[in-house]
Amino acid sequence: MKKEKSIFETLFNINVGEHIEKKNGLSYLSWPFAWAEVKKIFPDANYKVKLFGENNLPYVYDESTGYMVFTSVTINDLTHEMWLPVMDNSNKSMKSVKYTYDTNYRKNVPVEPASMFDINKAIMRCLVKNLSMFGLGLYIYAGEDLPEKESEKILPSDVKSLKKVISNFENAEKLQSNMLKNYNVKNMEDLNVKQYTEILKKLNDWKNKE
């Protein structure tokens, strides 16, 4: 008699590759796809967004650490919970007020205050991560617990400087296109500071060899 696959085995074996989006060196799975795949196989699956306080707000907030959202998913009487901070494009926790932080590359990097749009986006990302606990796209999160990289986006002035350096090379347009492909980004503006630093070093090394 053939053994019936578990929930985890069933969802873990789904190929999600075509629905993964990359941004700032990180991978994201589209939440409509993720939820649709689960519901097609387990139509009774459901999820809940945890609400807090008298006003039933979909988040908790701490002045020191920022906003956090929570979801729970139930499939065939099995429930997993998940939580996720509300983060900006550089994956820095957002608060109710603007603040700055320092890195090895830059001082006073700004983080804007969180809006309800940011909170809503975090909830849906939290749902996708919640579904990964059942197996769907779990491999996307491999390495998430490794030390954080310098992932803040570069400034417009950095983009301008990089384009200027690239323009000094033959076939500059092709060189720029290859650089972007190498880092899985569509535009220069999508590069983070670490990537920007690596590219500048490579370009300078090539120029010195010439």
C-alpha cells in the first residue's frame, strides 16, 4: 500500500521558482501564488492575522524595536504561527518616527516611519513565511539566520558615480547589463551598498590592469 504524503512533503515538493522575486539580494515568494497553491491542495486551509488591544490593531509596537506582525495558518488541524517585523527596503525595522543608523560603509542612513501600507505588506510576507513552515518554498529562507549583510540601497549620487566609472570602459552598456545580471537586479538603483562597493573594486582592478 502506497504511503500517503504528509502536508510538509506535499508542499515542499512544489516548484516555486517561477514565482520568486528578487530584491536587494533577497528572495520573495508572491503571496497570491503561495496561498493559491495551498488552497488548491488543501481547500479547508485558513489563516488568521493576530489582532491586539482594544482597537484590534494588526501589530504590536515597541519604541525601541519597532513594529511586529503575527499570523497563524491551519491545515488539516495542524497550526503553525509566524511573526515578522515591519521592514523597509533595506530590511531595517521601521518605527513610528524616522531614525538613522550607521554601517561600515555609511553614516546616518535614514529609515522612514512605517505606514499602514508597510504594515499590510509585512502581514502578507508573514503569511508566506508562515506557509513555509508547512513546506512551501521553505528553501527560500535558507541562510536567513546568518550574519546580516550591508543591504541598504545606494543613493542617487552613488548611481551617478557608478555610471560615470562604467562609461570609461569600452562597451559600457554591455558591461553595465552584465553587472546587473550578475547581481540579479534590473536597475542600478536596486543595488545595495555592499554590491556597489564590490562593483567599484572590480572596475578599478580592471582599469589598473589596463
